[in-house]
Amino acid sequence: MDRHIRSPEDVLRLLDDLFAPEADRWTSRAGAWWDGFYEDRSKPVPFFAAKPDESLASYVERGLITPGRVLDLGCGPGRNALHLASLGFDVDAVDLSPEAIAWAHERAREAGADIRFHCGDAFAGAAPDGPYDLIVDSGCFHHLPPHRRVSYLGLVEDALAPGGSLALCCFAAGSMGSDTPDTDLYRGTGLHGGLAYTPESLRWIFSRLEERELRRMRDEPAGSPYFGEEFLWAALFRKPHGPLPLSR
């Protein structure tokens, strides 16, 4: 008889198993799946290019974020981490894939950038402790199932310094990703490659943070120095300086 549930983390792991084999994209087993994704660097994947999100560059240009300590969640080959390091940010970057981290290390060496890359699960201690002035997530959040939003919010709220910001890019409902309701995802439908969000759902999920901007990412042409796809939301949230509200 199997009776092993005794903690919230045990419950989360049980729910992870309901999404197998898709769970290999966000759990500690995910390194191998993403290694296969990053193995062929010549694939025409837009975010393989060594250029930052147009939204992230815009936040810096407008003074919405300023140099400080940064955590790049799901950094991939390090394109956003490299951009921020070039502007004087102190950057930690974490990814589950050894292949992605190796590629990011190569780019950092070529650029002469001083970035601390960490290979592993940020939700299982692979990322250093905060506080961080900025957390960047370009494509990690929308690969998480609903129950792992709890882990995500806990990490973000704990790691951000008061007044710190979360710069988030994720699938927009009606354009990319699955629109399946949360409840139905646990009835065997799977994540279909990622979950789509409406502005209202993002505002509700991150309601303990202050919204600074929420818009569609601008579509950037191939020759642009920035990455941008209209099927993504670009959002900037800020942790209040005072105590976090219980709810909004």
C-alpha cells in the first residue's frame, strides 16, 4: 500500500506525474528533453538568436528598471542575460538544460561577459538566494501546469527585493498555447506545449504584485537587434515596498 503524501511538495509531485511525459519539460527530469531541443543550434528557432526581448530593452531605455542584481529564469542560451550584463547588471542565470547552459557559457566568453550560470531546477534550489532587483522570465512560466504556479509565485515573491520587478513574457490566449481551462488539464488533456493567458488571468495570478505594464510584445523583423513575437504577452510587475497584500 502506497501512502507517501505528507507535505505540500509531495502533493505537487503527485500532480506532476499526471502530466507525464510532458512533466519532463519542467521537473528535475527536464534537462534531457531540453537538451534535445537545444542540440541543433542551426534550427530556425527565433529565440536562438543572441538578442534580447524588445520589451526588456524597452524597460531599460525608459528607466523602468535600472542596473542591479538579476535572476534570469529559464535563461536558455543566455540572450537576455548577456544584454543585461552588457548594461552593468549583476546577473545570475539558471536553466534545466546542460546543453543550453554550455551554449550560454560560450556566448558569455565570446562577449567577455561576467555572468554566473547555474544548471538545475530553480524551484529546487539551483538558483542562489535573493534578494534580486529584477527577475526575468521569457518563456518559463507558460510551460508550468497550474499547480506549479504555486511554486513559481513562492520563488518570485521570496526572491524579489522590495520594489524589485518581474519581467515576464508568456503565451497570449487566442494566439499561441493552450486555452484549455485549468480544471480540464487534470482530465488527461495535457499542456499542449504550453498554456495561454489572458490579461485578466495574469493580473489575477500576480495580484499581490503591482502592474507596471502589460501589453503584446512587438513583432520584430529578422534584422532587428531585438527579439519580438506578437503571440506573447510582455508584462512588468513590481513587488511593493511594504508587506505583500493577502489578496486583491
